[in-house]
Amino acid sequence: MKHLFVCLALMMTPHGVMAQASPAPEPATPPAAAPPALSTEPAPPAAPVADPLAVVRRIYFGTEGEQRNWVYSARLTKLQDAAEAATRRVGAAVAGLDFMYHVNATTAEPGYEKTVRIAARRNDGKQARVRVSLRNHRNVELVYELVFENGRWMIDDVRSIREPRWILSRLYITGAREK
């Protein structure tokens, strides 16, 4: 599976979402006077999401900004960072970083969003399981494992339960070991 998909790794942000390069917008008016001195107060944290279903819904139905702000647990972030470091080290795609796992393919079929079905499977307040089914070139079924960490729901793992089968954390572990 290592080279099955086209490399998207170099276009990924630290949270696993494709980033699009766009030119800086031209200012419409001349710049205003210098802004006031910046506060040394920390920025308020993002509002926590109380519903694990809402986290997964944002991936498929959120605004572009929400779709780019996937929040991984500390464990999954560490695994992804190690796999991305291997990608930079070997200069090529490594397992786990070469497809868009939320649609289980290298591309998203136009209109796939109309087929997305999201259902809670478990939520005990600390861990939750959310199942997603959709049609993207074929039938896709994914299970998102979420944990309640730092006052919000975070994605801790994702697995495909239809062919091709994979578990995101294992792909990242394999990718990190790439030489």
C-alpha cells in the first residue's frame, strides 16, 4: 500500500488536512497606522466541542476553516509528527501520508458529501466511537475513535472497516519507521 496512492504528504498541515497555497491578497486600501501594542495575555482557547459527532461532522460538512482544524489527540499528533518527519527525511511519501483518509482515497468524488451518514456508536464521556459511511468511488465505512482531552473531543484514531482496510495510527507508525 506504500506506493498505492499519490503523495499528498507535502501538502498536509500538522493536523492532517490538505493545505492549499494561495497568493497573499492585495490590500484594498493603504495600510492604517500601526496597531496598538499586542497584549501579553494568552489568547482564549477555542470553544470546546461538547459532542463528538460535531467533531466528525466538521470534517465533512464544516466550513473550509473548520475542515482544516481537525484536532488530533496528543497520542495521534505524536505519531503523525514522527511519520511526517520520515517523509521529509526520505524525500518521498511514506505509508500513512499518501491519501485522504476521511474519504479513503486520493481524491474526493464531486458530491460525495450527499452520501455521508454519521452515527454515534458509543460515548461514555471520556471515549466515543463514531461511524461514518459514504460513497466515494466505492462504498466507504470508517470508524472514528475520539477521546475527551484538554476539555474537548479529539480524534484519537480512525480505521477503515471496508477494503482497503487500515488503522490510521498503524499507518503513521509504519511511516515513521520508513528508511
